[in-house]
Amino acid sequence: MMALLQAWLTGITAAAILCALADSLMPQGAVRKAGKLAGGLVMLAAILRPLVSLEAISPQALWADLSSQTALQAQALEETRDEAVKAIIEEELAAYILDKAAGLGVSCTAQVTCRPGENGVLLPEQAALRGAFTPEQQEALAQVLEEELGIPRARQSFQTEEGSP
């Protein structure tokens, strides 16, 4: 785009220099008047050159281009929305797990990963907990994850921190 603008301005400058040179060399009278008219037409052609070189765009091609751009933007917005919804659901599930852990007297952190299920419904797939658990508390939390959230024990991970009971 910048190269086109530069070429256009260079053309106008060259036409202006050519017209000024021709004007200074022409004799007075009718020849000079005709020369000024010709110089004006040359300047007009230099200024309007980009408009002449534009290709005509058919309404169907313009509509097809706009339709495809709209579809791409809609898809990008949908993907962004889906990612945001997934992040919110994962945060809410982690908060639910932390609430259940607090009810058992456990201080921990939780991270939940969801995946799309049937009809695009997000389902919890994995849970990773890190905290100070006793074996009984860990078993109780594992049971909550399995029964209430449907996360099988194979996709549950518990990492005991230093200084756990």
C-alpha cells in the first residue's frame, strides 16, 4: 500500500515538474494557453491515475468476500467465547472442590480440566489437588470427585505438600 502511495506521489511530482518546465519554455500567446491546458490535463491524469487503475468489483464478489469475512469473525468469536466459558467452568469446579476440601478440614489448591461432551456440554475430565492431606481426607476427596463430579480415580492426582499430617 505504501509503495502504491509513493509511486502515485512520484508521478504527480514528475508531472508537475514537466508542466513547469514546458510552461517556462513556451512562447507567449495562444501556444502558451494551449500548453497550459495540456499541462493541466497531464496533472489531472497524474492525480486520477489510481482511480483509472482500480478494478471494478462486482456486487456478487463483494458480497461473497464480506460473507466469508463475517463467517471467519463469527467463528473466531465463538472460539473465544467457548474458551472463556471453559475457563469459568473449570474455575467454578475448582472452587467447588476447595469448598468440599475445606469441609473436610483440608487446605489445598485444585485445578480442573474440562472437555466437551455430548452436544458440546463441558464435563470435568481431570482434577489435580495439592495440599496437606491425611490418607482419610484424600480418600474422602477422591470419593467426592468420583461420585459428584464424575472424575474417575485414574484421572485424579493428589500431591501432598511438605509438612502434611
